[in-house]
Amino acid sequence: MTMNAAVVADAEPGTVAALFRALGEPARLTIVRHLFTGEHRVRDLTDHLGLAQSTVSAHLSCLRECGLVVVRAEGRSSLYRLADPAGLRGLLAAAEDALATTGAAVARCPSVPEPRAAS
């Protein structure tokens, strides 16, 4: 596998790591994947994920603060959608390609901490 040095060199490593941390929590990643289907209210996401409303709201807040999700008001509801669906789709596709190469080694890696349980 070859890496495009120009692409890798453009981004600050700390910023790239922050992006992966934002997407590295399983519930947030599940929210992102669900938002590929379009805009959703917090209630829609809580029903889909089976998590408490406060938990989903906290994850959406993180994703919004990171610029990955945008929100708009509609009546008394807030609708959330992905800020850059094409970019996130490409990133997740690249992650799946990398996982196809590494197999289960990433999941077994002792240096990668387990995510905290969602409340």
C-alpha cells in the first residue's frame, strides 16, 4: 500500500487524531452512520440506538462542535444532518479498506483502550 505524501502532510497530526477521537466512540460512529440516511431528530436517534436522550444529545453536541454534524430548527424540533456526507463516506470507506487489510488485529490491539460503556 502506498500513501499519498501530499495528502498526509497537509493535515496537522493532532487535528487528524481529534477527528478519529470524535468518530472513535461507537455510539457516535453509529449516529454518523444513521445520519447517512438523512436528517433526524434526537428522538429518532434515541429510538434507533436504544440510548437515553441525554446520551444521544451529548454525542450530537460533540459531533456538532467538531463540525461533523449541523443542526437546524424546525418548529419545536432540531434536525441533525452530516455536514459533509461525501467526505465522511470516503473516510469510513478508507477505514473499512484498512480493516480489510489488518483483519481483527486492531480490535485485539492492547494499546488501543476499550471505549467506555454508553449510559
